[in-house]
Amino acid sequence: MANVLLTEKCVRSCPYCFAKEHMDSSALPQLSWDNLMYIADFLEISGERKISLLGGEPTLHPQFVDFTTYLIERNFHVHVFTSGIMSNERLLESQKYLAHFTTEKLSFTCNLNHPDISTQSESEKINKFLFAFGHLTTLGFNIYQANFDFEFLIQVINKFNLERHIRIGLAHPIPGEVNKYIPVEGLKKMAKRFAGYFDLFERFNISPGFDCGMPMCIFTEKELGRLFKLNKGILKFGCGPAIDIGPDMMVWSCFPLSNMHKRSLYEFNSLQEVNRFYKDLHAKIRNEIGGIYSDCDACKYRLNEVCMGGCIAHILNRLYNEAPVRIKEIYS
Ligand code: SF4
Ligand code: SF4
């Protein structure tokens, strides 16, 4: 799967996103029709039938609806990552042309922030989006500070009868930038708070699935047992690469590493080549550094690839200002 950024503009300024200072700049690039068609051809010859659209806020792109329809017509499954915050005009247009699709063709992850950091107008817009697109939508939530709360997510799932799953991301540092995330020393405490919600998840039959970079050993054996049960045995403690393609046709391996190892999509002949390039790069970095804990080097879970050792971005961030004494891939 490839993630395509339609625009770098956004409607929010989330504390865990490094780009918040320039997200609303009108100078930010937006994906053109020519580039979208090139990407669709590129994925098609790679045999890839899934495409994710994201931003910034992808629905801000003036051609969001046309791009989505075009990709579906070309037989791609389109998944959209959105805040759910859009103008009435964009929502009505989306509703008219997209709401009739089934999840076989189109789906959304609506990433919510806690209502405490959302305005009344944002909350109203999200409600309207979920009312119109709830049948295609799963909720997402990013943990970036110790006192997070899942109760409001469960209320939203119940209110709009959404899929009983939450895609839980862990905010990671972006080397060289300033953003909010839980430092490595705070992850076990975060896991304790997380485990405090297991009863609630069980009661409402909700599976909390992980995005990449969650270290396995921050949970106890007993907590892991409950987590696996909640997720019907499917749970990831992995590390991508995810493959992001920017509006300017640059590619990188994932959001936290978006400032490093960027390449042009034109340097590659297929998605498999891009994947191999970033997979080899991640493997090289992990061979040099291991994982976020010193135990990762010899950990049986890492050796059999059950847990990849947390997010590489923590390691690169720690080494960001050191003299370049290791392999060059650590620094650029
Ligand atoms: S380095 Fe790995 S774990 Fe971290 S964000 Fe990228 S893919 Fe995910
Ligand atoms: S690989 Fe590292 S983070 Fe993962 S379980 Fe082992 S010690 Fe923990």
C-alpha cells in the first residue's frame, strides 16, 4: 500500500505534528492531475490495488472528490485519512458522489483529537461527517501525552454506530523538529494507563489495534494476553516502511522520517523497488542501533520479528546532534 499526500495544508494544528507552523501556508504544494495519474499507473504496474489518501487534510484539495472517484473507477480501493473537518460545500459534494460506495471500494479513518483541544465548530463538522460517512469510517487516535482518554472515542463509536475498532497511533519524535510525543522512559507508564481501559473495550466489544512503532514489552504478559484477545489474535508491534508519496513526487518511508532519506518517485520502477529500498535502509539502521531499549539487541521477539524494537525515529532523534561516528544512514 502507498500513502499519497494530496496536500500538505491542514485544518488543525495537532501538538504531535511537526508541520503545524506552516500547515496553512498557501504556498504548500498540492498534487496535480498529471502526478495522480502517474502514481496510479505506477501502482497499477506494481500490481498494487490499494491506495491511501492523506495530507495535511486531503479533503482540502479542490479535486479531492474527483481524484477519489477517478481512482475507484480505475479499480483501486481508496482509503482516506481525514480529520472529518471540512466545509459544508466539500461535505455535500463528497456525500453526493462518494457516500454510496461500499467499504469494498472506499473507506475512511477519521483521526480524532480529544474534544478539549477541538473547537465547537470543529466538533460540529466532525459530527456531520460521521453522520454522512459513518458506514465507511473507523476511528483513529494518536497518543502523544501521558493523560490520554479513550472514553470519548467509545461514545462516538456508539453514537454513530461505527466499526468497533480504534486505530491507535503512538506519536513519534521527528528528528530535528519539535513535536509532542511520549519519551521512551514514559512508555511503560503509558501502557499502564492504556491497560486501564481494557475493561471498557471488552464491555463495548471494541478492538484497539496499533499503528507502527508500539514496543511489545511495555505491556505485561497478562496485558498482552488481554490485548490479543481484544484483537482476536491480530496485533502488530511492527515498523513499516509505510511509503509516503508527496505532492511533489518525493517519497519517504513514514511520517517521522519525512525529513530523511527522501527520494524522487521517478528513481524507481515499481512500488516493490521503493519498499525494498526503505526496508533495506531500516534494516541497516537497526543492525547498527537495534531498538529503543538496550535489551532489543538480543530480544527473542525482535529476532523472530514479532516486535521490531519500537520506532527508529526515537533512535535517530537521540543521535541527531552527535558527531557522525556511525553509518551515514543514521544522520541524513
Ligand atoms: S520508523 Fe518504523 S515505527 Fe517509526 S514511524 Fe516509521 S515505520 Fe513506523
Ligand atoms: S524488541 Fe525491544 S521493544 Fe520489542 S519486545 Fe524486545 S526489548 Fe521490547
